[in-house]
Amino acid sequence: MTRVLLAGGGHTHLVAAPPLAAGAPRARIALLAPSPRLLYSGMMPGWLAGRHAFDDCAIDLGRVARAAGLEWIEDTLVDVDFRAREAIGASGRRHPYDLLSLNVGSENAPGERAPGSTVRVLGAKPFASFVAGWQAWRREAPPAPRCVVVGGGAAAVEIAFALAAPAPDGRRAASVT
């Protein structure tokens, strides 16, 4: 039996896993991700603008995996032993595979704030890490904050528009560059 390991709960694996499982009945397919809850970053601008509730941005990976007939593994990929054909999790467990697909996403390095500075750098990915920093910033932000969005892709443009929109809590929109 072929062991297929899908490491990471990103878009590609969410879309590819169900047809892969249906088309490969003699394969053992597993989805490995650090949490059963994936925060869908594509909905982040809508959450920032107050158009989506936070829970609406979550996908239950465990449920999706089980519904597709996949084995669900909650672990964080930290290394791959290519010779042994094993993915190594933060738990120390080794996850054997014959075929490995990596879709672990990107992560921004956390920003440091200089003592006394009001500047805060928040990476948008992963979404889960962004949320706590954003909420902390909102508590201390001035009434009409100035925000700079770095990046020119679709996500950066959507985030800039969301930040420039008047906040649902009555705060004035941010000045966005």
C-alpha cells in the first residue's frame, strides 16, 4: 500500500485531497498539520474590516480530512529524513511516506518594537500569529492610526482596503500607505 503524506493544511491540500483519496483507494493518505483549525488568510481582509466573524475564517482540517477518508495527524513538520522517507514532527514522531507533498505555507519573522516606539510590525502570515498582534495593537492604537502595508500582491491590496475602511466599532479609518 502506498503511503501518501500531505504535510500542511493549505489550499492545495484541501482542494487536492478529496479527489486524490477517491481516485487512489489502495493508498493510505494522511494529512499532517499543526492544528485542526486552519485560519483562512483569504478572509483576513474581511475580518479586519468587520465583515466576517473570526470563527467564520476557520476551517476544521480534522473534519475535512476525515470526510475525505484521510488519516488526520496533528503535528508540526520540523524536518524530513529523505533517506528514511520519514517526515519528522515537533512531537518527535516520525511519519513514514512513499510520496510526500509539502504545502506548509509561509511565515513572516515577528517584528521587534524599539523601546518607546509606537511602531509595530505585524506579519500577515500565518493568520493565527497575526491575530494576537493585531488585537494588541488595536487596544493601544491612536484614534486615527497610520498604517503602512508592505507588498503589492492581492492580499496586500485587500488588507490595505480593509484597513482604510471605517471600523465597525465606530473608529475612524486608518490612514494607509
